[in-house]
Amino acid sequence: MNKTEHICIQADENQRLDYCLKTHFPELGTRAAKRLCEQGAVTVNAQPAKASRKIKNGDRIAIIPPDTAADMQTLPILAENQNFLAVYKKPFLHSEHRKESQSLSAEYLLHKTTHPNYRLLNRLDFATSGILVAAKTIQAETLWKNWQKEQRIQKKYFALTEGLITQPYSVKNAIFSDNTAKVRVRSELGDRTTAVFPFAANTAENCSLTDCTIYQGARHQIRAHLAFLGFPLVGDKKYGAKTNNFNVLKSLAPVSATVSAANDTEEQLCFAVQAAEYTKEAETFCLHHYSIAAPQFRVFALPPYFNELAPNLRQAILQKQHYA
């Protein structure tokens, strides 16, 4: 790509950034233009910009090198000890780096900003936010994998679902993946369990903020199991969602005002970010990995929409630090 900048003219006024990129950088397709925006490699007036940004006359659009884009990104550290490091992955960031891809990833940022030999121990879908854990050594990686096989690592997620979830569920149905974009849930039992608990709800909009717990995950496990129950994630059309209204987050109310307390002897760290613009991305749903509890490592991360929630629901989430 020879041309890397464009000064917007009157004809560009009110166009989306990705459309403007495709128009003035003909070698880019629509998907490539969006991907560049996702990885922070496109700036408008020297600031990273979303693909959905509306352009104004005189705006300066620039495509920047991947290393420069990485320097503009942050991967906040949530917790760390001698064996493990936990970082926060924002929504709409790839977890794993693919050598053939130019997309920015959490793994690339991890290696660039911490240590090139750290190994990711879990993955999150592109639209999923929350905790990623890395092992600092091969020995630590082996230790973590053994804990996982022994079902000693508890992982908790918040999921915004269609429908009102008013009772707990435990889904043990087998998940079948044949390397397609979507996994299938079978009638027979498998070796992966998703425990589903009601947490908050918006009765008028018929949706729930659900607390999901897994121990040994599979690809799309929570998304597929919730859809199997009849409660797909809001916006997750791949698994049957019919709605994509994320403004319902602002009017969710706790299902129960009582929160049980538990052991608070281990150090836990919190991290809050501003609400994500969920409604304008390609793959869109609201799933957040908020807690990991392992034998020697415990992490808690507030969801990116935390500041959008009602005060009583924010308080209920903060209380989860003490027992998650």
C-alpha cells in the first residue's frame, strides 16, 4: 500500500470511515477496512477511530504500521505472581495472534509489552471481554493445564441473554465442533458443563444478565449452551438471537438483593473500562469473563459496561469480588 493518508473532501462528508477507506484506498475491501479499524491501525486527526465514525470535510485519515498501532493500544495487567499474568481484553479484540493475519491481537500486545515467551492459557471470542491468563514458564503452563483437567479452575462470565432467566440451570449436553463457524449441541451428555444462575433482568425488554460458570471450556460453549436452553445472547445471530438492543443494560435490576459473602483472603484486582459500542460491530453480543479462581491465582475484572448500569446493580457486581 503506497498511499497511507487522505484529506477528506466535501464528497466524503457524513460517510462511515470504513466506506471512505474503501473509496480512497481501492486495494482495501470492506472487511479489510473494518479490520484495520479494529486493530487500531486507522486514525482520524491522529486519533484511533471506529469503522462506524462519520467523516467530516477536512478530516485527516491515516493508515499506520502495525507496530505503531500496537504502541497506541494498552493491555492492562489485572494480577500477577511468579507464575502467571492476567490481562484485560477489551471487546472486539482478537485473543490469539495468527501469523498470516495483520489483525492486532491481545497475544501480540502481550508479547510486545511484557515478554515474548509468555503463553496464553485461555482464549476469548472476538466480541467477548474480560480476563486472559498467560503462563510465564513452561512449568507454569503445565501446572495450569493439570489444574484444568482436575476441574480446579473456576471461570465466571456475565452474559446478556434474551428471555427472563428466573431459575438456575446446569447444561451438560455435548458440544460438537466440526471446524465450522458454529458449534452444535447434542442430546447426549458431554464432558463440559455450564452452570447458569439468574443475576439481573429487564422484564419490560424480556432479557437477563446471567451469571455463567464453567470449569473446562470448549469453543462457544456458553453461547451454544445458552441458546440450547432458549436464551441466546442478545445480538448473537449465529446462535439464534432475534434482538440486538444493548441499551437494556442501563435498566437492568438485580434479581435478588441478597449476596452471599465468602472467603476474601486472596488478593483480587479490579479493572473498569467505559461502555463498549456493541451495536456497530460485525460479530455482536455481550459476554464478559469476570472471574478466574485457581488454586494459586485469583482475578476479578469489571465488565466494560459497568458505568452504564444502575447503582444497585453496580453494587451487586462489586460484592461479587468477595465470593466469585
